[in-house]
Amino acid sequence: MKRNAFKMKLSSGDVEEYKRRHDEIWPELVDVLRKAGISDYSIYYDEETQTLFAFQKLTDNNTSNQLPQNAVVRKWWDYMNDGIMEYDEKNEPVSIALREVFHMD
């Protein structure tokens, strides 16, 4: 099992709308994420910096690098790309990988 962490930026500051959308996450998206080997997925919000911090566990044989080509993932990203968070020119959320510097089980 691998641990993966990354950060994104909420550009609108509307954390309640972001949370509402994720509270209503599409079952088909959850299925795609699980099939890609993702579990224990959490997103936290730092109000001071409007930074979203995400953590997830990945199976050793995960296919998470293929998610940008998945139609359901692309549809979700289109749904989220209305100014609520930062996106790049490929219509993907700006996501910055974080290096693990400590872990305790």
C-alpha cells in the first residue's frame, strides 16, 4: 500500500459549495476511483490559504495515473471547473504532489 498526498487551491473560497458537491459525489466516480486502486481518500481545507490537502491510499498495482483519460473523471472535472478551484490549460485541477517527510502507524 502506498500513501499519496497532494494539494489543490480553492479559488472561490466557497468551501461550503465544494463540500456540498463532494457530499453528493457520484457513485460511478467512487467506483472508478476504487477500481483504480484508491482508498481511504480524504480532503482537508486550510481556510487561511484556501488550500485543499488531499490524502489517499493506493494499492501497489494502482492505475491512478490513467484517471485523467477516464470519461467519468473528465465529467467530474468539467462539473468542478466553474471557478470554484484552480484548473490548468488541460482542464485538469491544479494538483501539486507533496513529499512525505514523516509517517507513524
